[in-house]
Amino acid sequence: MSLAGGVLTTASALSLTARSADEPPLTIPRDPAREAARRELSKQMYHENEPSWFQRALDAFWAWIEDLFNSASNVTPGGPLGLVVIILVVVAVLGALWWRLGTPRRQPTSSAALFDDRPRSAAEHRSAAEAHAAQGHWNQAVQERMRAIVRSLEERALLDVRPGRTADEAAAEAGRSLPAHTDRLRTAARDFDDVTYGGRTATQQAYQRIAELDRGLESSKPQLAASTPSTAPNARQGAAE
């Protein structure tokens, strides 16, 4: 017997008990009976042990996984065991590839040339940078000041004049002859890349930092590679002996 039927039976029994034995039995029309059953079944005590919506969703997900696994095992040689073996083989291959190739490495931040217009002197780039800074255009100011640094190093023959050089390449090459400024050169190149290719906005502090580097590089002396003592005199002396 259903719960609704039990509720109606109980209600009918109570009504019959309250009435005298000689009165005809009480009948309830179908629609009021259905409404009474609906109100009764909507009470919280009938739903206390029902699973939550999250549990129902989780059960449905695991049921889907089980059906998917069963479908795959039915078409895999060896059944479920064969499917497990295939999964383990795929995982092993992926692990071997990861171990062999390693994690992906970050590519250089810039690949475009540092200079993209007609050649200008370091003084011209500095003048353009100061003009942009006076108007608060910090992106352009940083770009022009970095170009001034690189052009100045080229004019001093500390860098060879090479079209297509990037800011990262210029910083790395200049750091070999000016090792005391290596870190600041890398920071300046990174600031240049951030505003030119990374879509970031430069700040006044970033421009002041790169301008101070430019002034410091003007008065810095390059570190020349130590020359190896010549062995020619010794060789001639040995030949004479």
C-alpha cells in the first residue's frame, strides 16, 4: 500500500470512529483526498533521509563514469583488465615524455627588434624620452630611454651595430663588458618588454630607474678581457738555447 493510501485509510478510520455505528460510512472525493495527501507528504519528516542535491549529482557522475568504463571495457580486448592495462601504458608513455622533454620553458619575452624606425643617435633618443616624461607618457619614455642606452653603447663600440637586436640581447651583451650593471640592464630590458610587448603600463619610478642607469653607464668604464701572456719570447729563447 502506498503512503498516500495509508494517509487516506488513517483519516477514514478516524472519521468512522468518531461517527456512530448506525451512520453511513464517510467517503472523501478524489480531488480533496489527493490534495490532503500532497500536504501530508510535503512535511519535512518525510524528506529528512533524502540525499542532498550534491550527493545526487555525485551519484549521477559516478554512475556515468561506471557506464563509460563498462562501455569501454566491452570493446577492449581482455575486458576490464585490458582497459586497465591500456590506461597504465598511456600514463607510462606520458610520464616518459615528461621526463625526457622536461617542463616547457618560457620563451624570451621579446622577439621583435629594439629599433623599429630610422637610426637616431643616443642624444636624440634621450631628448625624446625627456619629452615623453614631461607629458607623463611613461611607456614611451621608458622605450626611448632604453633605446638611448643601447645606442650609446653602440656609439662607444661596447656593442656592435646590429639591426634586429632585442632588448634582452642588448642587456646580455652589454653585461659582459659592464658586469657591475648586469642586473640593472636586465631590469631595464624587462621594463622595456613589459610595456612594449606585455601590454603593461610603465610608472614614473620605472622611468627614473632606467634614466639613472643611462647616466651611470655614461661614466662607467668597460671591463676588458684579461689578455693571455704571450709565449712567443719564451719560445724564441728556447729555440736559441
